[in-house]
Amino acid sequence: MAILPIATVGHPELKIVAKEVTREELASAEVQQFIDDLIETMRHANGAGLAATQVLRHQRICAVEVDNNPRYPYKPRVPLTILVNPVITFLDDDTFNNMEGCLSVPGIRGQVARNTRIHVKAWDREGNDIDTEIRGLTACTFQHEVDHLDGLLFLDKVIDPGTLTTWDSFNLFHHDAFVDRAKALVAKHGS
């Protein structure tokens, strides 16, 4: 396995819409190795997720995992999930103003309105169907990763540029209030 370089804001390839993966491509040793590298890179960077686009691979593949993540200690646990060709449908209009960060936007956070109930259809890394409802803060994480596959960064969806903050300022001035709101969302949705 290998740690892949993560592209950062300003890199033009972060704006490319990723292409769907065929079942033949997914079954290949090369794509399976890439998925292993994507997972290793995400874990090495302490990410809650990582999309192929962020490592300059333009295929609709992303990984999500939250397990005692030091960057996001308030996030509920999410077992390692690989999404191939994910499609998200919003199940209602309920949103949460999430303070998002991103491995491709180092040191910055900003508020993004995310739906709190979504339906996700995708394949897993073996090509099995994923067809599930995801709620709460976890739904925010999945939307963030799938946005990358559509060439979008959280900066493209910030509800107010005035909410942009450095990680240090977030921790000093906004952390406690945000974590209280995040915990209330998790309590409401169980995730």
C-alpha cells in the first residue's frame, strides 16, 4: 500500500467530475490496490473520508470511516465504507449547518447546510449493492465526500463566507457551541 498525495484547494483537477466505474474496472487488481491506497491515505491523514478526486483519480470512488478520529472526536463511529458510483437522494428538507473541514482545504473550516436524512445507492468494493438510509452528522460526512466526486469542495457550498475560520480560531471561539449542536443532532438521529 502507498500514501497518496492529496491535492489542495486551487488544484484544477479537484474541479473535475469523476467518471463512473464499470464492474470490470472495479474487479481489477489495479483498482482494488487503489482502494487500499485510498484507505491508507485517509487513515494516515486522520480524515473522516477521502474521495478519489482528492488524490487526482477521476473515478467515482470514495471512502468514509470514523473511529476515534482526533480531528473529529465528536463524530459518531462509522465503520469503513467504500462507495463506488454513489448516488445520494435527500429524504426531507431538514438541514444542519455543519462546520466542515477538508483534507484538500488544510487549516480552514466553514459552515455548510447539509441534509440530515439521505438515501445512498452505490456498490461496495466487491460490487455488491449498497442501498441504505443515513442520518444525522454521518449524512453530512457522506454528502461531503460525494461532492468531491462532482468536482465540489465545501468552499463551494459555504452558506456565508463570514463563517470561514482557521482550525485554531474554530477551536478557540466556535468549538464548544458547534459540538453541542452536533451532539444534539446525533442524539436526534442516532448518528
